[in-house]
Amino acid sequence: MLSQDTITGIADELAEAEKTRSTVPLLTARHPEMTIEDSYAVQNEWRRRGIGAGRRPVGRKIGLTSKVMQAATGITEPDYGAIFADMVYENGAALEHSRFSNVRIEVELAFVLGKDLTGPDVTVFDVMAATDYVIPALEILSSRIEMAGRTIVDTISDNAAMGAMVYGGNPVKPHEIDLRWVSALLYRNETIEESGVAAAVLNHPANGVVWLANKLSQHGDALSAGEIILAGSFTRPMWVEPGDTVLCDYGQMGTVTCRFD
């Protein structure tokens, strides 16, 4: 376990990297004894400071829930991060590419909760009953830690690489559609780069929220009504550059689009 001073120092580094839009060296290379619990302590310190600075928490993201994402990162365990209101963009948003580092896009479903969810024994039935609606969303990944050789400890400390999200399309009640079979075509500049089906997220995208609620209970935390939960990507991350336009077609659930200036 790392000392509180070391955890605070790492949170300082990551806050500075976010501000200066830069990256820091791998944490695991410098702190080989660092554990997953240490990394969540770093993330929680970063989140606490954000709230203290006036940022408003609106939800959580879940990462590394699908085999394609685990293969893309070499990490085999899900993780979670915080979403602040200033990270959430409406459909058609123009985003400043240079605001982020190592910029990639993921295809997700966002669950908007109508009721609280408190672990440790949350089930998929609890999640479906607690969800007000589900809406298409793109997650913009921003890695403030160097990419090569990252482990889950690095990723969690870096707020699970959360940069921003764009939501759009048609919100649906969770029982109105078979969420497993929601499919998506991800375009960059009019060319399909990735495609996927939501069942790739732990067999059902609601299982991502199940995992999160039960994991948060281990950290003395829970999910609240009104929160937005990004349930995990069902495509590989797609790199984007300045000038790129991104569109994701979710079929009957509509489209989400954004561009990077």
C-alpha cells in the first residue's frame, strides 16, 4: 500500500497533466508495489479535488467490460471513473482536440438512473428496474499517463482515461428494446471504422452497471437516482485527429455525432 503522501503526489501529477494537456510516466514503473486499491485512492483524491473546485459530479463510466476492449488494452478486469458535468456534451458538439491527450472514441450505451442502486448484491433485474432510460453515447478517452505498458493500476489512477462524452439519438425505456442486440456502426469521416453489438459488454450492457454498483459498495459508495452511467464500450477504441468528424449509427436508437477542431 502506498502512503497518503505518495497518493497525494500522484494526484497532483495527474491534475497538472490534465491542466497542461500532457502525459506522465507510467505509475507502475515508478511504484511497482502500487495496488488497485491504491489507484482508486488516487482517483478518489482527484475526484474530491474536482468537487472542491466546483465541478459537479453527474455519473460514472465503466471501462474494460468487453473482450475487444480487454484485448486492445491487455487488461482483463473492468474499472470505473468519474463523470463531471463539464465532460458531457450534446449531439453535434464541436470539441477542441487539444483539450485531450491520446484521443480515442468508444461506442457505448448510457444508463440514466431513476432510482438509487446500492451494492453489494445488485442484480441485472435491479439495474433494469432502477433505470429511467438508456441513450446512445460516445466516450472520448483521454490518457494522461503514457500508453505503452499501462496496467489497470495506471488506468484507474487516470480516472479510467475518461475525457468527455457525447450523448444523442433516441432515449428508450430499458424494457422497450432488447439491449443485448443494440448494434452500432462507427464512422470517421464517412468511413466505417468499427462496429459492434452491446451484448459484448458482459453479455448484457446492464451487467456493466451491476458490476459498478457492487464494486462501489466495496469502496463505501453507491449510485444515485439521476446519475448517468456509461456502461462500457462494445467496439475497440478508435483514434481521432484534429479535423475528424465522428458519427455513430445505432439503428433504431438513432445517431450520435461530434467533430474535433
